[in-house]
Amino acid sequence: MNAVILAVLVMVALSLLRVSVVFALVVGALVGGLVGGLSLDDTLSAFNEGVGGGAQVALAYATLGAFAVAISRSGLPDMLANRLITLLGKEATAAHQARVKMLLLVAVLLVAISSQNAIPVHIAFIPVLIPPLLAVMNRLQLDRRAVACALTFGLTAPYMLLPVGFGAIFLNDILLANLNSAGEPLGLEISRGMVPMAMALPVGGMAMGLLVALLFSYRGQRSYASKDVAALNGQTHTPVEPHLLGLVVSGVAIVAALGLQLYTGSMIVGGLVGIGLLSLGGIFKWREADDLFTSGMRMMALIGFIMISAAGFAEVMKATGDIDSLVAGAFDLFGDNRGLAALVMLLVGLFITLGIGSSFSTIPIIAAIFVPLAVQFGFSPMATVVLVGTAAALGDAGSPASDSTLGPTSGLNVDGQHDHMWDSVVPTFLHYNLPLIAFGWLAAMTL
């Protein structure tokens, strides 16, 4: 069997068995390297060489985590949550039920979108915002599956399209870098501006899925038992009392961080400047910076280690030389049928990413395999971006192991009335993964 296929099968099988994804990647790389004819020393050497390529992304995540912790100390997230809860509490009457439902869903969606770009705290806002809103949702008989769909869309679609916050990491540091790395020997070169343009159509498919979920699939009422929910997982969140100076400094820091990200293309630079401004504004003392970074790294540690391991896995696959035979075999199988080839690549990407559960982590693996395939079948550079980017995003949009489904479940299930698989994973898979495959295929064939 082809070493690349066997390594991916081992990695995905272990991931689906709920083995640590980092462990699954290491074992998959070892199996692939040994089956591909590499010695144990050569396999480990290739893995270690690849690991260095993921260090920049891991550092960017740690910086972003520290920035998120610093912003939370300003009281800005608590103020937004309190304002939303107060507004909905006043409006939640039977006469305005439909309007209040939509207002709540739109508010949750906007907060989720901002958590990826404007105020890049990822899923950290969910324990603050969602549990207090459950009482309002229960009175409205709002189907929590609709809320899960709104949250997952807000946690995934923005970074696929907007090159700020997590989008700067996904589009520039990971997707663009790996496309150019895999495409350099083949004469493929992708510019920074091409990436968000290429991803616009797949994101449009997700937007259609969101509308279907909110306006049709989960529009009806659903009854839940009223339970007193004081905190998430038994841990009480202590609100931070916002003050004017802290809010102003937070706003300036966010604008500066986003502006520098757009100008330099680096989340690390933007995050460090934002942290520095928050320190100068008195949000936290500079001697507390170590604790700040420790908290941020703790929040982002798992995804960082997964991305580092994925880079090592991809390097071992390249070292085996079996990617070339996989490309040749695929060409023999599909002939010149580019449509079938694009569909199979997206389905293979779905298979890989569902096991890992992170689009950020799987791009090094997918790019190493898909870029030679795309060039062999004559896909344009834009179409190549679509195939790799969409295949990777499938792992976040509807995977049981993804933060984008685990996060919403953690907030919606604090009273034990929201099942992870049937109320978060299945709805998001149906409304996002299927449109991603359809619109990703359409984009690959037309760009």
C-alpha cells in the first residue's frame, strides 16, 4: 500500500478512536516513514525538520491567546455580555418572540464572528456569554441547534475569508505558506491577495447553509426544562468591572493589533503591540506578562502542538517519495476528468480533517498531497487554493473533535440538555460541510 495512504489511515483511525491527535500524527508519521522505505533515524530526522515549520504558527497562537487574556482583564467582554443579556431580558415577551429570537441569534453570530477577528478570543467568550442566556432561550423555546449553527459559522467562516486575527494565521501563515512550499518545486506561486478571493465562494456556501438552518431547519419551537445554571462546569466566572480608561485602551489596542496584522501579515507583531498597549494603559502590570503568556499558551497549547506535529507528519510524507506515486496513480485512475478528481480530493480532505478536527492542523498534510495533484490535473492557482483551503475547513465545520463544535456544546450543554453529536455535530455537518463540498467543487471548476 502507498505509504502516504497508510499513514493517513493510521492517523485518522487513531483520531476517531479518541486517541490524542498529537500521538496519532506521530504514530502515523512513523508508520508512513517505515513503510515508505525510510529508516527509523531518517523518519525521525524528517519529522524533526518539519516540526520547525510549525513553530511560527504555534508562537502566533500563544501570542493571540495572551492578547485574548489581556483583553478579558479590561472588562470589555463582560460588558458586551451584560448588555446583550439585559437587552434580551427586556425584550423577551410573547408578543415579540419571533423578533427577539432573531435578535438573539444575530447577536450571538456577531459576537462569534468578532471572536475570530475584531476581538480574537476564539471560543473563550462562550463560557461568559452562553450559559446566562440559556434562561432566555428556554423562555423563547429557541432550538439550541440553531444557536450551535450560528456559533460554528461565526467560529469558522471569518478566518476562511478575512486576513485578520485567526484569519491572518489561517490564510497567510498556514494556507499561503504551505501552498507555496509544496508548489515551489512545481512552479506554482500564490500571492497573498489570491487566497481570500479564492475562498469567497466556499464561504458563500456556508452562509447559505446558515440561512437554511436559522430560517427553515431549526426555526420551530423546542421545549427545554428550566434549570438554574450558575456557571460552566461548576466554575464560577468572576465578571470584571469595566471602566472607561480600560475600554478606551482596549479599543485602541484592538485597532492597532488589527492594523499591524493587515500591514505586516503577522499576528505575532500585531498581538505583541496590542499586549504592549494594554500594559501601558494599566490593564495589567508588565511584571504580570509571564502569567499572561502562560494563560494564553494554556488556552492555545493543544492546537499549537497539533500544528507542530502536523508539519512534521507532512515532512515525513514528502521524504518517503510516495506522494509522487500517489499523484501518478490518481492520474491513471481519473484520466483527464478534472471534475471527478476535484470531488475526490474534497472527500479525501473531509475524511482526513474529520479525524483531526482542525483545519489549521491539517493544511500541511493536505497541501503536501493535493498541490502536486492539482498541478498534475491542470487546476489554476486559484482553484488549487480552493481545493486545499476548503478540504481543510471541512475539519472545523462539522467534526466531533473540532473546537468549533466542542465550544458551542460546552456552553449550550451546561444544563445537560444539548447533545454534542446530535445537536452540534450533525446539524453543522449537514448545513456547512455539504455546502462546502458543493461550493468548493464549483469554485475549483470555475476559477
